[in-house]
Amino acid sequence: MTPPLRVIPLGGLGEIGKNMLALECGDDIVVVDCGLMFPEEDMLGVDLVIPDISYLEQNASKVRGILITHGHEDHIGALPYVLPRLKTPVYAVGLGHDLIEVKLKEHRVLRDALLTKVEPGQRFPLGNLSGEFFRVCHSIPDAMGVAIRTPQGLVIHTGDFKVDHTPIDGRPTDFQHLARISSEGLLLLLSDSTYAEVPGYTLSEAVVAEWLDRIIREAPGRVIVATFASLISRVQLVLDAAELNGRKVAVLGRSMVDNVAMATKMGHLKPHDGVLRQWGQIKDLPPERTIIVTTGSQGEPTSGLTRIANRDHAQISIIPGDTVVVSASPIPGNETVISRTIDNLTRQGARVLTTRNATVHVHGHASQEDLKLMLRVTQPKFFVPVHGEYRHLAAHSMLAQSVGVPPENAFVLEDGDVLELTQDAGKVVDRMACGHIYVDGLRLWDPKSAVLRDRRTLSRDGVVMVVLTVDQHLGALLREPEIVSTGFVDSGQNGGLLARGAQVVMQSLDHRGKLPLQSDYLQVQVKEVLGKFLYTETKRRPMILPVVISV
């Protein structure tokens, strides 16, 4: 009997970012993408968020490979953290492969990674399954969808895509190939939902080319362009516009420099002779002849543009008359820091252009009419919208039903849902624990981590430290406890509260008379007694840290 196909989203459904989805059939598991998500404001001190791969680790012997659709961080960013824990081959095409190689080398895990470059249309085995990439248009070169043949039937995952008839690299979405393989009969379509609420068609990247050329031509001084380090096609547009307008381009920011160097070496980026220079070669040129390309379109604290805005960049400072182009859409949650960066740039005399006042970016995702076209071409039996918040998934499901997918065959899933499909029916049969894993420096924390819980407590109620001086022989308190606080009360204005708290602690410890006061008892008693007192007085629960000093 043929085992059912299990569809298990591990990230990217019900959220933007950290895309990862597993397809399981019998003894074989294939994973599509392995991305990260940038932390939200309540994720205190966290650097990145990656998917929980506990299920894959428990079934590591079944995992046949990770298939990467393209080189954006929300699709490849978790690989350096996942591959040391899940030693499985990674398959990618062109620029996606090369960006992964740079990333794994940076994290010093490339040596142990099984990274394989494949070509579009090349079929490769994955146990009893097989994979095959096909070209789609997106905001980065060499974006791919993937066709996976399973014992139950053909599955197509579109990856991130849009319909662009005039793409910068001349490679439109390969609907001809897509129609040919779909003609075998498509069991399941997994399709990008990010812009499923947006009517009409997505604009072509060629529109941005026209705007960048006009902006650079009319700018009276320097032009500083901030975009994603992986957005190589946008860097190509800047280089083309620089050539047309007699300007030289310097690239700043470690990730941007690394990616541009790699893309140039591998032929993904084609700078005109003499246009792309080192900063030292162009810094003394007249401002109207220079362009700087850097990172920071999302207001990242250590990025080039943010450092410039904060007057903290080692090489660049704003000159009145500079034109700053933020060539990216804000990732949800980043709006506040981006606005702050724009304000700081404007205060220094820069003219700042964003998607609000110029067409300096078009998104790389299909709008409603493009999504309908994908559904019409592939004619799937079952449909699962992927890559988007819940409202995006629900809107995409309704679109699918409007073009003929039966309502009972359109499944709106969230991370952790387990959908089982056969050729005749589909049903959500289980739900597994599938949350965030937080990257904090070199450590990984799960949502229940005491570290993160303590950080939330500190951010909300502050900390109170109680210093107890104890005779090491008799175990008796030698003096009244000293209490200091940070982020709880102002010691100058509320010193009386802390002094009364010290008296409460002292009284609670007196009842033991001449018996020795043990350290463990002291800590538990202080936390309990002082915690009750402070809550009664302030209705707040600060973190209490007893410190016992033996003399």
C-alpha cells in the first residue's frame, strides 16, 4: 500500500520569514528552504529567529535533502545553525548556491556541509522521491520553484515568485516547463501568498530601473543606495544607471562587499568597465560623480546606513545635498527603526527617497492575477498556500477556490500542522510542537528558556539586589541587608521603600535566633518575603537577586 504524503510546515505559514516545509512519504523526508526571521521588539536581545527542527532531528535518518528555492535570508539564513545538527545534503541553483557557500564559509561550517549545485530541469533522486528545479521571477537572480515527485503524485512548490515579462536578467518564469510537468497531473500546489490580498499584477523590475536612472541623473550630489545584500539584481540596476550618468560606484558593508565580490566573480553581476571601485578610489571625486551602495534598508543596528544616520560610520558622513535611496519594502515590525533612521538622515541634510515617495522598489511576489495564472497553468487537485501571515493564506485559498479548486481540497495550514494526502483525499491529522528557536550570539534558546523569561521580567519590572553579610562561623547576620534596584524604583525618591524592605527582610530572619542561617534558606526566604512586600507596596514583581557574603 502506498503511504500517504505528509505535508508539515515548520516555518513561514502564519508569519513572514523563517520559511521551511517538510514533505514526508514513507521513509523519505524532503525539506524545502531553511530560512530565518528577524526578531520582533518583544524578543529581547535576540539576534535571529530560526525554525524548530526537533521533528527532523528525531527522524534524521529519513531526511534526504534540503532544497533551496533562492538566496534570500528568509530561505537560507538558518542553514548555518541547522546543518551542524542535521547533516543532510543541500541542493541549490546558481546564485542561491553561491550565496549559501559564502554564508557557510563565514560561519565556518562549509567544510562539513554537503552542498550540491544543480541546474534547472535536472532531476535528482531523494530516496524514493525526486526533485527538479524550474525558473521563476523574483527580486533576486536564479529564483526557483521546485517539482517533487512522490509515490502519491507530483508536488510543486513555487518558491517566492512573480510574473515579470521584462525581468532584468532576461529570464522570465518558465511557464512552458511548468505547464509540461503539470500535465502529468498535479497532486499538490504550494504557492507563495505574501501579496495574495493585492489586486491586479505586480510591477516589473524594469520600472525601478527607470526611476533609479532618473534619480541618479537629477541628484545634485552623492547618491547613497541602501538595499538587501542579497538583492544582486538591484545592485546591477545601480551599476547600469551609474554607467549611463558618468558616476563611479563603491560598495560598503561586509555582507554587501562579500556578496558583490562573489556575484561578480561567478558572473551573476556584470559591472561595466571602471564603474565599480573601492571606496578609497572614489572618496575624493566630486560628489556628483559618486554612488555608494550599502546595507541598512531595514534599519539594522550595525548596518552601513544606520551607522551613517547615527554619525557612527568610520568612512562616510552625510553631506547636505546627498540623496539617500532606501530600495526595499519594510519588513513588518521594522517600521519604527526605519523611520528613526530616515529622520536622522534628513536632519543631517539628506534627501531620502523610499517606497512612500518614489518607485525605488517593487516587491518580488505575485499579486492576485499572477496567482490565478499560476493556478490556471498547474491545475492542482489539492492546494496549500504558503509564505505569509494567516490573512494572506486565507485570501490565497479563496483565490484558488475562485478558479476551480474545490473548497474541501484547499487547506489553510499553520506551522506545526500535519496534512496527510492521498490521491483521493486530504485531512489534517495531527499538530506538533513547532515554535521559534532564538539565536542569541553563539547560543540557541527555545521559547521556554529561563534566560528569555528573565529578560522579559527585567524589561517589565526591573531587578532588586539584596546583599546579606553573614558570619561564616555562626551563620548570623552581621548588619542590616543592603538593597539596591535597577529599573524598579528611583533610589533617590523611593529610598524609604527599599529601607523598609530591608527591615522586613531583617525581621523575617530573626526568628531563627542563634541557629546558623544557611545560604539556601537565606535566598529562598529573602525572595519570598521581599517579593510579597514589594508587590503589596507597588503591584509589581521585580526580579530579586539575593547575594550572600560570608565574613
